Amino acid sequence: MTQYVLVAGAWLGSWAWDEVVDELRAAGHGAHALTLSGLADRRDEGRDTPIDQETHVQDIVGAIERLDLRDVVLVGHSYSGIPVGQAAERIGDRLARVVFVDSDVPTDGKSFVSGSATLEASIAENGGFWMPPTAQEYEGQGLDDEQTARIVAGATPHPGASLTGRAKLDRPLGELPATYIKCLLDWPELPPDVAELMKSDEWRLVEMNTGHWPMFSQPRELARILLDA
């Protein structure tokens, strides 16, 4: 039995994967959606201790080890591709494949906000948090009104220190067996770092004709891609 471990991007929690989880379990596999520290149902965590990127890496590694999961397909969406990529290295032979869903990927020594002074300023202005988008900012992403309302209602401010922390990789990410899912409505071109990783024989590309949040806009199609992985 394959064990899927799914981690949503900024502002979201395990609830974002509900429909995908149902599809994976119906196919006979294990599916474990995680909420990272400081978000959604874990929003109150970290009031005394700052939540940084390493916290999120350990959230993922710790859950996999605690549940003693093997044959793991580790799935990261958007921001979470950065801690997921680092966690994939650390879980060793537990990993079957890592899947990046329209996500950032970790680059050793770089952070999520590297090169974005505007985002850093926004985090500083909002008490150390990245605030969720408004409903209008989800337009053009293949979402209907109900799906957009669900995302907006469930989103929580994202701990800024996890975005400014620098990734730490022990070996090239291209050595990991990986699938990258590009959502074409968000932006049709691959990020330069992902395009470089695609030169590896271990990586493959899958495209989806939807926006940046396919777990809401096309959950069944996304689940099928994950099952193929």
C-alpha cells in the first residue's frame, strides 16, 4: 500500500486535501494530510516559540516517522514544496517519490522570499505574518464561487519566519525521484529552478489545465495524477 502524505501551501491546513484524500483512500491507499505548525487547526501553536522553516520540515519528517510510514509519496503544494523537498531527503528509504504541485522547490541557502522585498515588507507590516489573499485575488484560477469562498473562509495568516528561513539540502534535489505538476492557468512557464531540475532523469513533468489550487478546482484529476506517480 502506498502512503500519500500531503502538505498544502501557505495559509492552508489539512482540510484543503479532503476531496483528494477521499479519492486516494477509495483507490486502496493510505492518505495523510498534514497541517503545518501555526496554521489552520494548529494556528495557536508557536505563540511562545517562533515557527520557522525548520519547524515545518520537522512537522513533516516527524509525522512520517511517528506513523512509521513506508513507500511514501510525499506531496507539497505551493510554499510547502520547500519544506517537503527538504523532508524528502531526510526520510531516506521511506520515500517512494516526491510530488511538487505547482510549488516552489528548495534551493540550498535560499528562502521563499529571496529577492522579494515587497513580500518581506508585507510580513514586517503584519506582525510577522503573510496575510491570506482576498476573494478577488483568486480570480482566473479555475475556481467557482463556492470553492473560492471555502478557501477564503479557511485560510489563516502564515508564519513569516518559515518564509524567510533558508533551505538546507544535503544533496542535489535532482537526485530524488520526483514529479512536478504545472498548473497552466496560474502561469504556463516553469520557474527557472524547476526547468533546470527537469534535466534530471529522475524528474518528470505533468501539466494541468487549471489554476494554482487544483485540490479545489480539479481534485479528482489531481488524485489520478498522484495515483500514477
